[in-house]
Amino acid sequence: MRTQRLLALFGVTILIAGFTGACAQIEQRDKRFYYRALWNFALRENLQALDIEFNGVDFGHSNLYENLLLTGAKDIPAIEDRARKETLRFIDSRPVLNPNEEAIAPNYMKLAWKAQNTFDEAHALHRATYDIYVSDLVDKETAIRKVVAFYRDSQYAITAKRLDHQRLDTFSYSKSFRRKFPLFNATIWAYHYLQVAVYDPLGAAPTLAVKDHVVEPILRSYHGYLDKPPVEWTFMPMTEELSPKFAAEYPEIANIFDNLHMMHDNISDILTTDLLPTWEEKRKEIYRVTQAYYWASADATNPFIVPDGQPHHSGLTPVIEPGAPGEHSGHSGGHQ
Amino acid sequence: MKMNTSRVVLLFLLMVPTVVWALDHDNLDPNRPIAIEDAYVVPKGEIGVEGGILFSDRKRGESRLVFQPQLIIGAFNNTQLELSSDVSTDPRSVVGDDKSGNLTVGALYNFNTETLSLPAFAARVQLGFPTGVNAKGVDTAVTGVMTRSFGRWRAHVNVGYTFLGSPQGLERSGTYRVVAAVSYPLGYPTSFRDTIIANVFTRQSDLVGQRNPTGIGIGLRHQVSSRVVADIGIGSELFGPVDRSVFFSTIGLSVGF
């Protein structure tokens, strides 16, 4: 009887602790299932060569963030050599399923779950658009409009407005990651190149066989970048540069993806900088930036939104890294 | 009969090497494959169908096969609804709340995701309706769930209490159960398809005057494809009443869509 009471007390304690947590410093998980449709996993089933590469990409960011966090971004070989090569090995293993990112970065997930969930939802939008492009749907545009509406219904949705990425790259800690870890930064930008470069070729290819064919040179370029990271690039690849037709047809999605990729860069900088030395400070800054500058719910007050009709980048801040060859970002969209 | 049942199970294990479903191999659901669950629910909007077969070799009495179908729906934010049943061979010998053919509806609510300072917590409420053999009254179960990670290891504790609506004979009117487990994703950094789970458990016996069935289990969940997880597990009730399971094994599939 005494044991029973003790166990009942323990159970009640768990429930009370859960309730207390719910009332105090709590983060809800808020996982959402992807938009359910017949074309789900069309990329995996129809164009496996590309799907495998995206599964490899999924590993990269999480592995980077976890290693930056655990090393305090103080150990350059641990990032540039060990963590980067782990990522390359995973990509080389040609994974047929996307990895469990919580197993890759358990500490980062606990540090900044809201930011991770923001990434997860945007990555699901990426996947959905690839699936639609590779599916045999006749009316792809309607399907894409539906998934965008579904995405934008999420409280974790990144703004579909055009943001001034150059200004978002001028925080006190901005560029710290690319300066300290140029190889891994260029590897990350290579992922972003792959993610946006495939849209126009896939959209233009009428059949699966042609789609398979048109992504080949992009994959060759991508693997060339992995082998020899393009450290000469001065800014992340933009959707408008690499898939202009897609960006013109779906400007909101192009904005979401560019904003997503910029948010990745911001978080890499926050995890690298010495200006935010503790995990708690990094967490607060990640959440501040995510919620104030990236979430669509902040559109009314977001100072980085580019007003309609104005150029993408403000030009008010330095665009070029010292010593860079020119003001162009360097990734022309041509393939090696 | 006991020998025949064992043969059936063995045949099943050989014929279906990748059989129990869960939508994400790292998201633990009770009995898939062993008695533990983590504090996380399926994503909002997901529908999961799970099914498995439990083989229980009892120290005294007939061995049992139990089919365990379950439907899980991510109905709301951080909330899953469940519909499940256990269908057992030798149904008239079952005592306690898991009568063969009972229909159980439940809800699991996840209070929070784990942070650096706070474990993840969840609570489950279940109602067992007396649709099964020899069943009377509506049973009610409440369970508290906690998950805490340590690097890639995750530790889980489930503590629950079941109130029997209409206990029969020597059945207790209420029973507690406690399960503790650890899980670990195998394969990092080159593979992310498997999670291994080990648990220890004790629960109050179904009948008055008997010892707690207490034991251990170990299981594996394997991501077969984007939508399908297979699981397999074994275990033993090391201590407890004379009709305890000296060996049990499960095999099953979970499909998410």
C-alpha cells in the first residue's frame, strides 16, 4: 500500500511538473504533418538521384549547428575538417531517406526548437514543391498554390515578403561564420545552390527522363562545389539568380526560400560569434532574429521588408567582402 | 496447443522479417515494440495505423497471441487521439483491464518540447469500453510521461494508474504501473534508420494477493520507408505471479499517412 502511494505520488509529481512547466518557461513542440496529397514523395520515387542529394543536405545544417555549439566555434579543424568531412561522408553514403535531425543535433534542438521548427516547415515546403515539379500532375500551379497556402497558415511560416538580405547581414556578429569557417560556409552555400538551381530545369523538362537528364549538370556542379568549396562567392545563392522563371512565377516562394537561407546564415553567425558567449545569449538572439525578422507574423513591424518596387538590396551597406572581386555574388547560375 | 502457438509465432517471425509500424522510428509508442512511450505526439494532421502481434509464453497456462491494432490521429496541436484494441487467443483467461476485444479510446497531450532546462512532459487519459470477452464497466487510465535526453541517449519514464470500472472476482479495483526506458539512435553519423530501446517495468498484479509482474524488455524500431516503421522486441517478466510471461516477443508495423 505504501509503495502504491509512493508511486501514485511520483505520477502526480510528473503531471504537476508538466503542468508547472506548461505555465512557466515552456516551448511547445507544435509539429505539423506535411500537406497530404497524392504527389507526396514523388521526388523520392521518380527522381531518386536528386532526392538522395537533398537527404544529404538535411544532415549538413544540423551537424554544423551541433558542432558549433559543442565546440564553442573555437576549434577550426573540428568544424572545417572533421564536421565538414562528416557531412561529405554522409552525402557520399547516398542516403535514401532523410536523416533524423534530432539525432544529429540533440543539443541544438533543445537550445532553439522554435528556430528548428521554422526550418522544418520551410524545408517541407521545399520538398513539396520538388514533389509537385516531378509528379505527373497536369495542373502543377494549383497544387503549388495550395501548399503555399498551407505553409503560410503555420505560425512558424517565414515571411513571403522580400527581405533586405544585405542589411540582415550587418548585425554586429554578421559574417563571423564565413570569416572563421570559409570552407564550411561555402559548403552550406553549395547546398543552397542545389536547392534553388533545380527549379527551372525541372519545370522546363516535359518528362521524367528529361528531368533526370537536366539535373545531371547541376549535380555535377554541386559535387564540384563540395569537392572544392566556392570560397570566392561573396553572398549566398539567390533563387532569382539561379531559377529566374520559378522566381517570377512564384515570387512569394522564392522570397520564403531566400529568407530561409539567410536565416540559416544568421544562425551560423550567432553560433560562431564571441559577442554572444553563452548558450542562453545565443538562444535569445536566435529567437529575437527569428521572431522579429523572419516570421510572417512580424510582417507589420519587420524593418527588413523591402517595399514593393524597390530593389532587392538596399545598397546602404557594404555588399562586398574586403578583397572580393566585384559586387556580384559570384554564382552566376552557370554549371561547371 | 502451446507447441502449436509457438510454431505459429516462429513462422510469423520468419515470414515477416520487417513487420510493426510507427511513423517516425524515433517517436516511441506503447507496445511498439515494448511498453514505453516518449512524451511526443505525432504531428498535427498525421494519421497513423499501427499493428503488431505479441506472443506471450506464460509460466503457467496457455501461451497467448495478442493482436494489437491501433489508430493514431494528430488531431490538434500537440495532441493525438487514439483508438486501440487487444484481441487475444484464450480470451477467457485474461484478467485486469486489457480484456480481449475491449475498445480503448485515448488522448495524449504533450505539454512541451524538451529544452536545455526542462524535460518534455505529456499526459495520457484512456477509457476502456467493455466490448470484449468477460468485460464489465468502463476502465479509466491516466499516465504521466517524461522524456529527457542526454546527448543522443533519451530516457523515458511512464507512470500510470488504471481504475477498473467493475472489477470481477479477485480483480483489483485499481492498479499502478511504472516503466523506465532508454532509447538510442543507432548508426550516427552515417545511418539514421534504427532506434534501440530497453526498459524495466513493474505493475501491480491484476489479482489481489499476487506479486507485481516485474521485468525487462528490449526492442528495435527500424524505418523501412518514408511512411513505414517496423519494430521487433523481446522481454521477460522476471518476477511476479505464477502465470506471468516468462518470455514475450512482439513484431509489428506502423504506417503514417
